[in-house]
Amino acid sequence: MKLALFDAENWKEIGSTLARNKTRTFLTAFGIFWGTAMLAMLMGGAQGLENWLRRNFEGFATNTAILFPGRTTMSYKGFNKGTAWNLTFTDLDNLKRGIPEITAITGINNMGVTVGKGKLSTTTTATGVESDYSKIFEPIVLEGRFLNETDDLLGKKVCVIGKNVADELFPNSSPLGEFIEVNGVYFLIVGVVYQTSEVNIGAKLDDSVIIPMDMFRRAFNRGESIGGLMFTVKDGMTPTDVRGRIQRILSNNHPLHPDDENAMFFMDVSEQFKMVDNLFMGVTLLALFVGVGTLVAGIIGVGNIMWVIVKERTQEIGIRRAIGAKPIDIIVQILSEGIALTVIAGLAGVSFATFALKIPEILTADPIKGTVNFTLSFHSAMEIVITFIVLGVIAGIIPALKAMKIKPIEAMNAK
């Protein structure tokens, strides 16, 4: 006798058996279908949501810190608490020399300006930065280039403008090589930029005019003051590791107590990324918990239908045993019915989930930022289906073993 698993007649029989009770078969198949679909949608959706939210930080170095001066909360050097203080270029140089773990650092100055080109003008934000800025917050360069060290050293009167500014002032042409007027000062445009993240340091790059820091302070008479600074540290470290030394270096030049941490705004961006990682670890675990619960419910349905099938076919199984069917043939026959139901419904569920995940993928697509991948990978889809098949086999083993133990005489007398 052929092994039932490879017997075409056996599979025809499986089809007719499942078709005899359409309602029961449909409900069991739907449980498997919904279990695989839920698990697949939760896995693909959780990963897609993580990708979508991480895009809000895209281009921003994970080991970055942002620092802005504030007011002292401790008396120091004869100054009462509540004294305001400002960062200076001297502070910037001292930090570069005094903390070798800093890999990139830039001051930041922002001011509202009126930008014009011919008869067109707009109100936006001018931002003064150093060339290290692009190592900390990498922009998307649509045309030309970003500011570089040569611009810093030679004090070039150049600028990079955001995409929205370019669209307003140069609606039908490229702005590269053109001059724009910024509060009465002319700058040569060397690049057009865009940012994918939602992180704003004063203003989004899309709506800004970015100017070399030294030229910014000379053109707009900003003196030695710096509004704030950003820096990154070496791999394996966090900005918080050097915060104490930063505090001590700044206290040498300001009435700032070395222990007065509340006198400045200090944000360690790496901590925000850790929070995001922890959040999505929780989301992933929740998705798995819900998905596995749905999966188990579907598998219990497979086990139940196998019990019912064995009970209904007791006489038939007894006759098969009487005419020479081996125990393994009975086991494989019963398991085959569960496997067939699981494979068909499981593949349908994964296919449905893949289609459903395309909807948020289309809705979150951006012509410049690109598409967020909500699609379930083929590898993950096959893992879900195979898991269902394995669990379906396990759920059918007990009914199959019961069928194997049926004695021919008892089966033929059963009603």
C-alpha cells in the first residue's frame, strides 16, 4: 500500500471529506486564515511602524548631544543664581581642545530674516553653522553641495537654501550660482537641501538659509555669542559620559558652578534612541503575544476538527484496518487532512496580510523620503506558514493516535 502522504487517491478523499461538512471546514479554515493573517499583519505592521518613526530621526547621528545656555540655579564667583550666560566661540574652541572624545562639533545661531531674489521675497530663518554640521545632522542634498571646511576657513559669502525656499524664490529654474539677498546682504547659493527627519534645531532645513558660522556673525553683527551647539562623541560612548567635563570647561569662562547642571539645556539624543528601541521592543513583543494567541486559537480548531473527523469515520477506519491498512497509514491519512487545511488557509492568510500591508505603505510614501517598508518579507511569511503547519501536525497527533488504536471489530460495531 502506498504511503498515504503521496497517494493521489488519498488527497482526493481528503478533499471530499472536508467538503462533506462545509460549515465546519470553513469555520476551522477561517480560524487558521485569520490567525496567520493577524500574525503576519502584526509582524509587518510593527516593523513598518518602527521604520516610519525612525525616518523622523533619519540623518541625525545617534550619539549626538544638543546644548543651549540658560540661567544659573546656584550662586558662583559672586554671581547670584538666576544669572543668564551665553556660549561663545571661545567655549567652542575650549571644548574642541579639552575633550578629544568629541568627534564633531558645531555652534548654531538662528535668526529670522527676509530673503529676496528680484521681485520675489519670503520670510524664513537664517542658520549659522560650521562644516561639522553635516556630520551630525546629514541633510539630503538635492542640488549642488553642503557647506565645507573651505567655506569656514576662507569666510566665503555663500549659503545653502532649503527646498521650500528654493521653490518660492526660484519656481521655474535652478538656484545654483544665483545670489539672494538676506537682510540686505548678498550670498551665493551653492546648494539646495532637504531633510527627511522631523528634528528641528531652530527651523527645518527645508525652510532655512544655511550660512557659514563665521560669515553669519560678521554679516549680521552677532559678535562672539553662540545660540547653542551640537556635538557627537566616539563610538561606544554617549554624550552624557563627557557632560561633567563640559560643565567644568564652561565654568572656567562663565559664572557657572561646575555642579549646576540645571544652568543649561543638555539633551543626549542617544537616550531618545534608546527609548525608541525599548518602545518598539515592547510593540514587537505585544504583536507576537497577540499573534501567537490567535495562532493557538486556530490550531485548537484544527485539533477539534480532527477529533470530530476521527469520531465520524470510526467504522471506515476500522474497515481499513481490517483489510490491511498499517497504523502509519491511518496516522498519515488523518494528519494529511489537518495539513491540507492548514496549508491552504495559512497561505491565504499570509497573502491577505501582504495585500493589507500595502495600504499603509502607499499612504506613508513620500516622493523624496521614499517608501516605508510595511511589506512582510518572504522569509517571515514562510516562517509563519511553516510554524502553523508544524503546530497543526502537533494538534492532529492525538486524534491520529486515537484513530490508529481503533480495533476493527469494535469500529465495525460502532454506531
